[in-house]
Amino acid sequence: MSTEATSDIGLIGLAVMGQNLALNIADHGFRISVYNRTTSKMEAFVAKYPDTPGGLVGEASLEGFVRSLKRPRKIIVLVQAGGPTDKVIEGLVPLLEEGDILIDGGNARWTDTIRRERELTSKGLRFIGSGVSGGEEGARFGPSLMPGGTREAWQYLEPIWQAIAAKVDPGTGKPLPGAQPGKPVEGGVACTAYIGENGAGHYVKMVHNGIEYGDMQMICEAYDLLRGVLGLTPPEMGEIFDEWNKGQLDSFLIEITADILKQADPETKKPFVDVVLDTAGQKGTGKWTSINALDMGTPAPTIAEAVFARCLSAVKEEREHAATILSGPPSYSYSGDKDAFVQAVHDALYCAKICSYAQGFQLMRYAEEAYDWKLNFGEIAQIWRGGCIIRAAFLQKITEAFERAPDLANLLLDPYFNETIRKAQENWREVVGVAARAGISIPTFGSALSYYDGYRTARLPQNLLQAQRDYFGAHTYERADRPRGQFFHVDWPHPDRPQVEA
């Protein structure tokens, strides 16, 4: 412990993520002070790692912790989001000086980050809300980091965030391997960049998580189709996912799916996936993304369906009861070419993935207008190429799309994605049809296809819907043969039903 200001940065909260992030920082040569409400946990952590390159400094009191930091002090708060984060900040504020910087690295709601920055700025302090993605391993060896706040505050944190972030090959965009304790990866492009003002970093992290929900559900639907239609075993499907991981679908989630499917249960020796109960948990960020899409009035049905799929999985007992009562289609037997169907599922997965990401990036475009941010979408895709859960070769294509057209309204309009779906959509439609005939639930594959068909349709049936609204609620309508912005109403109760301009 020290009472001198020798540490480059401090961290509060030594749960698994906090410990791993602290070790990552120390491995890169930065001296870091750590504090935990339970002192014994801090002491055990520091004692376990006495020889990190930068050095860990344990502090038993907040006062000592703050005194140990060089000015302007930089303090990472990595505790439970919401009230616990506010409580830690409240305890720190009286101990800090003008210009000191607080960094919230938790899964905070972006509106909380906007509020906290406003409150701390009024006290002369600076605040950064930074998304941290990659789980425990990412925190230890290189996460994707999404900081939001003032550029002035970011310049003090940038050298550390650039150092500890995941690194990717500048040409291929693939993560650089080989990080080990005490020996971080050198070179490459860091998976972090300044995102924007106040809550922009946490907002982008939220959308990242919403996209992650979609990715995971799509993979589950592909697995269910291969199992339910073709009758493949988990090890056989593991080999298929291995092959998929060598091409367009190259990603962390496809990689771990292949590994999981080939894993045997340690107890029964059955396929591990078969002994896992089919109920999925969630922490809320996917729900936040879906709710915000509704608030913004922008379509994100595939992300929302992924959230609802987890909700449906949670009512396990109800589903088991319903299975004894509700009927599906007659017994289905696939008579087509099995290899062709495997390729069709691959194509459906890729097309649905494109639509899900298109929805996420479109949502961020709406948000930058609503919150007066200036987001660099190509750069956001770049920093997701390594460290984070959705890291994938696919993200390089998104980066290239925004390099071609920085103001691209929707990823579907990019030539690469447009051509990809044009070539693959017959397979995609075939898979959706087979799933319907076989009685297999595919909420993300199906909703993504409906989104695609709706987005490419110049005239949707909502003309009838708006006429209904005018009929029962006098909500008015615009005419297809008049300029936009002119509204009309039919006096429906009147015997002649005249039109009046609203």
C-alpha cells in the first residue's frame, strides 16, 4: 500500500471482470491502484499477482486509494450497474479535485451515463462511460472498448485504452492471437476509438449486445434445423459449424458453437448440449435495445425476436404442458439433398445476420440524431472486429461498406450485402418454408426475411391501416397523389363521407 501518488490509474470493484481488467492494465506497464469494499478480497488479489510489469497497488480505504493516483486522477468504476455505481461515485466525489476523471466500465444504461456526466461536470469533474465487451477473457487479454464522453477527458484515457484493447491485423481485420499473462500482444490495430459525447459509448455497447442476442438466436435456429430436419447428431453438427467458421461465417460465436456441439457431458458422456436445460437467461441489454428501437420508431424486429425467444424459453413448464395439447404439422420427412439443405441453412443464417446488423446500425443512426452525437459507423464496426463477443470476419465487410459510403442509410443498400442476399435469398426462403412445414420455430430467420421484404417494398399495406385509423379515430392520412406533409380526414359518419383537409 502507498500514500504517494504513484499509480497511473485506479480501479474500484474486484469481481472477475475487475480483476482481469486490472491485470490487463498492469501487464501493459501501467501502475494501477485497486480498491474493493471487502478488503480481504483486495489483499488476496494483490498477493496473488506480485510481479506484474506495471504493478498492482492495493488500498484498504477510499482516501488512500485516491491519494495514490497521479493527477488528473483516472478511476475506473467496475461494479454493478445502477444504484451501486451511483453509490460508489457519491463516495468518491468529496475526495476528488477539479479535472479528475471517473470511468464507468459497467453495463450502464446510456441515459444514466448522460445524467452522471451532467452531474459530475457541474462539480468540475470529468466522466467517461465506456462499454467493455469480451467477457472475462476479453477483459484479461484485450476487450473491445467503447468510450463516450468529452474528447478532452478521452485524451487522458486514450493511451491506456489503446494499449489494453484487443488488437487485429490491419489488413484482414482478424484478431491477433498469442496474448499471455505478462506478455500482451504487440502491434496491430487497437479495438477502441472515441465514440462520441456523454452516453454514446454505453449506447453503442447496448446495441452491440442487442446484435449479440440476434447472432446467438440465429445460431440456435440453424442448430435446430439441422437437428430437426436432417436428424444430425451434435458431433456431426459440430463438424459443420467448424466448416462454416472457415468461410463467410468466421466468428467467435460460430467457433465456440462448434466446440460446444463436439463436447461430451462429463457425467453421462452424452453430447453436452443435450443435457443442458433449454431455458436461457438475460441481463437486460437486449431488452433495452428493443425498447429503444420502439421509442425511436425504427424497426429492429430480429433483435426483438431474439429477446422474445429467450422469454419463451423461460416458460419451460408451460411449454411442456402445451406440448401435450397443441398440435403441429403432420410428421415431416425431408426428401431433398442433405448437403444442399446444409448450405441453405448456412445462407439463411448469413442473410438473417446481415439484416440484424442492418437494424442495429440503423438504430444507431437514429440515435445520433436524437442525442446530437456524431457516430463513425465504419469505426464502430472496426472496433468490434476483436475482443468482443460478436467479433467476426463479417465486420470487415461492414467497415468497407461505410468506407465506400459514410452516409449509407442501411447496410442492405451496400453493393456487397445487396449482391450477397440476391444470390442467397432463394436458399433463405427455402429454409423458412421448410421450417414452417416441419413445425420448427425460427423467429429470427423469419423476422429477418419479413424485414428484408418489407424494406424492399415501395408500397406496403399500411395504407389500409392508416385508413382504419382515420375511420375509428380521425387520425388523418396523407394522399399518395399529393406532396408529403398534407393531411386529410374523411367525415365517416356523414352520409356523403366528404374529405376535409386537416
